[in-house]
Amino acid sequence: MDLSPPDATTDATAAQSLLICEHCDTVHRRCPLAKGELAECARCGAVLERCRGLGANTLLALILTALLVFAQATLWPIVTLGLNGQHVDATLWDVIHTMWTDHSQVVAVLAALTLFVFPLCKIFMLGWLLLYARSGRRAPGFRLLMVTLHRLGPWTMSEVFVLGALVSIVKAHLYFDVQPDPGIYAYAALMLLITIFAGVDLTRLWDETREESP
Amino acid sequence: MSAWPRAAELGLIGCHVCGQVCGMTDADDGTLACPRCGSTLHRRKPAAYARCWALLIAAFLMYIPANILPIMRTASLGDIDDNTILSGVVELWVKGSPGLAVIVFCASIVVPMLKFLALGTLLISSRRGSSWARRQRTQLYRLVELIGYWSMLDVFVVALLTALVRFGYFSLVEPLPGVVFFGLTVVLTMFASMCFDPRLIWDGKEDSDD
Ligand SMILES: [Zn+2]
Ligand SMILES: [Zn+2]
């Protein structure tokens, strides 16, 4: 290769002007993005970065809504089944608890982590980061939280649970009277919020916030 | 000479966690930490082939009992009916929800199979340094990452039905070991795809299609 390495390597600010595609290792020069635009890798088509159309304030408001909706989705019963005048309803915790007592502890742990612990952590961490990002500051623990958020990646599965609830309702409907409960609506709302957040490129927070001078 | 320089050729490395661009030399691999987020920097994910193969094979070993063993028992009025993943799909189809049956079929059968085939293909072709359809293979990897966790669908269905159908002698649903194996399959395939490094797809000889 007769390409000389850019002097960027040592200069921190010049390194900010480059982007490396994580799927094919191609080096790109960074272009400023307008709101809602995204940059794609010329070689493999991966999304390099995305400029969200939403400001930190809007995102913070959405996160607070998500927290509220998540609490409701977790605490309220999801569906009620009826048979011969008997009624049974279940919350997320009933689901986890029955799996634990019914010899499927592995499933109980998986469900508890992916449907409760991880989503809740994600919501709190994002909320904390955004609270400070509103004024361009880095929250205490910024580095640790950003790394943890990245690692949590695909391990929150609330949206899969919503589809699972739908399938369960259809299956149960064949034999029982099924009544949807408020929990399922809260889950539907949560799914909508998750979709919005899926389009947000959080790594930009690294560039948009400044470390506070001690 | 290629139109698009790669980080390894320029002595650069991109942080996987925060995207920071860092300079490095050959000796640095695995010892350098990202100045911005503190994660260890790797030119390529460490032991990607070995880890990915091991997890993929483990997942496949779990996938066999997951399909053969029943995942759920329905007991009503002394009548016992054990369901496997496939019979659950057939039941949905026959009892009048073909649309949902297709969704469950995709999540529980097509997606895991696709993961095994896709990751297997990616591992073998990258190892050979094949230049065949590199862009498409990278897209395949992204697809696997994107849809992988939807396979949990059946696990949640069994969990929810177990919690709901508790009418004693009249009707009862119990989880059976198949569902545990299936849950483990999904988790292991997710780990497998995380261990694979898509940059390996592009590491072989450059070809005219590039
Ligand atoms: Zn790329
Ligand atoms: Zn980093």
C-alpha cells in the first residue's frame, strides 16, 4: 500500500475525523450529518453512524415514559383466562415464579434477566446519561455505563415477549375465555418506545459530551 | 491497490465499544486499551474461529433434544398431550391461525437453522479467505445478529401459558425439558454470533469484485 498513514494516529482531534467500519475494517473520513441522516460503509454497507432527529431532552422524556410504562407492564397482569367461572391472571413475576417452581429454573433465570433486570438497567443507565447529556456534560460513571450499555446489546427481549403474549393469547383462546389486561397494553406501548430507541446511535454521546474539568 | 484503505493497513484500530480510532503497532494486539472507554483493543476478536465453532457446536447439540423432546404438556380432564416445537406450530396452523403459525415457525425453526447454516458458511468461507460475495456475507452476518434473539419466542409462550393455565384437574400446562434445551440453544447461538468477527470475511486476498 502506498497510502501514507494519516498523521491522525497521534493527534486525538484528527482521529475524530476518521471512522472505522466495525464489520469490514474500512477507514472512512467522517462527514457531518444532518438530522435523521445516516452514514453507510462504502464497502460492506454497514451503518457507520446515525444522526438522531431527537434531542437529549426529547430522549430523556421518552426514557421517563419508558420507565413508567415498564413499571406498569411488569406490575400489572397481562391476560386473564377463564374456564367454568374460574379465573386466572398472570403478571411477569408470576410467569418467572411458575417457571422457577416448575423445574425450569434456566428459563426462569433467562426470563428474569432479559425481561426484567436488563431492560430496567438499560432504562436507568440511559436516563442517568441523558440527564447530564442535556447540557453536554458527562454523567458520573459515564465511561462504565457506556461500556455496560454496549455489552447489554441484544440481551433485552421485551419485544419478543410481546409477540409471545400474542401467540399465547391465540393458543389459549381455543380453550378458554381470554381477557387482555392492562399489562399487555403497557407492553405494546413499551414496544413502540423500544422501536424509537433502536434508531438512536448512542455512541454519538461520546462526541457530544465533554468531560468536566476537575 | 484498493480504493478504500483498511484500518489494519494504516496501523489503525477501531474500538468496538465506542468507535474511537486509535493507532497501534503489531506488538500491541491485545495489550492496548482504548484511551476513551478503556476496553481492550483487538485487531480481530481473539480466537474468533475456535470460540465461534465451539459455541455453535454446543448450540447444535442442545438443538437436537430441543426439537425431539416435548417442550410443553397440556393436561385436561386426565387427558395428557405433549407438544414439541413442530407440533405446536402444526396446532396453530390447523386450529385457524396460519399467519401466527408462520411467525412461530420462522422464529423457532427457520431462525435457528439459518443461524447454524449462516455462521457455519461464514466460518468456513472466511477461514479459506474466499472473496466470494463478501458484501452479501457481511449482510448475512448482520441479519443473524438482528433476528437471532427472536427465537426466544417459543420459550416465552411456554412460560406464559404455564403461568396462565392453572385450572387444576380441568386444565393444566407444564413446561417439559425441551424448552430448557431450546432456551440454551438460543443463548449459545447468540454468544456464537457475538464471537465471530465479520472483519475476517474481508481479510483474504482482494479480488476484482472489490
Ligand atoms: Zn464496512
Ligand atoms: Zn473505546
